[in-house]
Amino acid sequence: MSVRLRDERGSALVIAVMVIFVMMGIGLATASYGDGQQAQSGRERIRESAFNLAESALGAQVFQLSENWPTGTAPYPTGCDPTSGATPGCPDDGSLQASATTSDFSSTPCPRGTVTPAWTTTVHDDAGAEVYYDRQIVDLQPTYDANGNGRLWVRASGTARCNQRTVVTMVAQGETVLNFPRNAVTANWFQTTNNGNKVIIDTQGDSAQPAPVVVRCAAPKTSPSCKAYSRAVQVGPGPVEESPPGSPDPALPPADLAALKARAVSLGTYYAAGTCPPSLTGAAVYVEDFTGCSTGGDGNSAAVPGSLYIARGTLSLGGNARFYGIVYMGNLQNSSGIVVSLGGNARITGAVVIDGLGGLSAGSSKANVVFAGGVFDFFKGSGAAAVVPNTSRELPGGQ
């Protein structure tokens, strides 16, 4: 018995060694798996960080489009990145990376020695492409709304530790209907220069309900001289009303007027002081100073009316001139005289609004002002830019 106990032969040692090896293998495999999962989780975090930065850059670029829609006279730069600084049309880098991890988004040399910016954005005309983004086509387009359809492609990339994610979307220029007095005529005073028994200001036109002629009657044109027409039939069937006494306020508040100007700029129908418009035609025509300018042509059509805003100066239409839409005179020259004069067979179909103390003079063989309620639906300003549904997507790597 004692001999067997001292005998070191047997399988116990071999089995023990094998078990140790198996356990070591399982342990190493588990450690390797855990390490791989941790590395994969880290890479996923970095990829998500890059994607979030790309989306933030995209949103910031859309905000820039809301503030300033690019035109042929003011296009966007060919691209924006953290070095763009205060370049008009580019997102602010400080705002984009305020909550970012600096080590993730710093511009560092990536493979092949290329220094990749943390984020980039580009804006290009849509070239008539409805919902399909083809970089080979889009990147060749101008960096403004060249075709004037109010749509642009925006591309944004975010790079975190050399991991790049790229997103694109189509953005539509926003529009908002402006709140405006729905009167046939709004002015401080008006007069007719024809003594005939005929309609000169038709306050109903083809609308279901007639609209009033509203006068402020502030000095020096106080009542009854602020309502100078010889026969009741010359204005109607809507009433002639006096607005409450007090200082006449502009028909549009500054914010709405700025939106109207922004829309005119985007449409290419904004005319700075010293520049006369070639015509009055346009969805939104904004003229800073009409002094010394004249036009005898027609403006817009009954099917597609427009809006005309003249900040400073007077407007005189004669002959057979026709304007369809809203004529809004800012009267910044503070005139108390005639600001809009209509003679001959000239006609404004829509509405006339004159700020300040100025007035309207009309009188011809036919109606000079014919109210049309539908024109107010076309009186719009620029609103916030919006992403076009079903156009947002992430591009594959390398695009």
C-alpha cells in the first residue's frame, strides 16, 4: 500500500495541466472578445460623434439659409469649414463645437497625410433634380439658387478621429403670407379728378364682399377734404371709412417689411437706391427709391398677381397701363401730397396702400382701382428655410 502512495505515475497531473490550458484558453478568448467589444464600442462612439457633428453642421447651414438666401449677386462660398470664420453664409464653428470633445474633432492628419477639417458644408443649386442627389452633377452647380425655384442642396460632413460621416438634404426657401390691411385703398387721403357719374374706385371687383376705402385724415388733409370725390357712385359699393385719429403707423411692421425685402432679394427683384426697375413685374418687387424713375408698362397678370413696394418716391400710371397685385408706397419722403397718381385708362387691380400723410389721386374714363381680394394670398415674405421631406440621407463612405 505504501508503495502505491509514493508512486508518481498516473493521469491526474496530465488532466490537471489540460484543464489549466483549457481554462487559460477560455480566459484569453474572453479577454480578447471583451477587448474587441470595447474597441468596437469606441469606434461606434466616434462614428456617432462624427454623424452628430455632420447633422449639427447641416442644421446650422439650413439656419444660414433662413437668414440669407443666396442669389446671383450674393452667392455662398464654395465651401465652409472651421477656418471660414465670419464668412457670410457659413455656420459658426464655435457654436458647432461648443459641446464637442476637442480630441475627437481636432483637425489631425488622417491616412495618406491628409488634414481633414472637423466639419464641412457646401450649398449648390438643385439643377432641377427633385429628390436625387448626384454629386457629379450637383457639385458643378452654382452656390446660389440659379434656377430661381427656391430649392438648394446642402451637404455636410463631420469627422471624428478620421472617421467621416456625410449627410445631404434639399432645402426649400420658406415663405409666409404677410398680414396686410384688406382694403381697396388705404391712405391718408384720396381724391378723384373726374366729375362724371361713373365708378373710379371699384371696392368689390370680382370679390364676394366689397372692401372699404380707409383714410386717416391726419393734418394737413383733415376731414372732409381727405375724402374728395364728387359723386357717391365714384367709390363703391364698399364704404369710405376714417381710421381712428392718431399718428399713422406703417401698414407693415419692420419685421414683415424685412421679410418682403428678403424675398425680393432672393427673386432678383430688389432695386437699391439709384437703380430703377426695368418693369413692375414680379412676385415681390422692392424699390428703395423710385425718384426719377418711370414705367408705363404692365405689371404681372390677373392669374399671377404680384406685389410692389416703393420705399421712397411717387408712382404715376397713365395710358393703358395695368398692374395686378398690391401697390404699397412707404412714402419715406414724408410727402403729404399725391403719392400715387392714376390717369387715362390706367388700372390697379388689387389694392393700394400709402403710408404716412400721402394720398391717392385717380380719375379717368374707366375705373382706376379695382379691388381683388385674391391678391393678398400672393403678398408674401421670406420665412424660415425648411428641409424638403424625403430628401435627407447619409452618403456612403468616399462620397
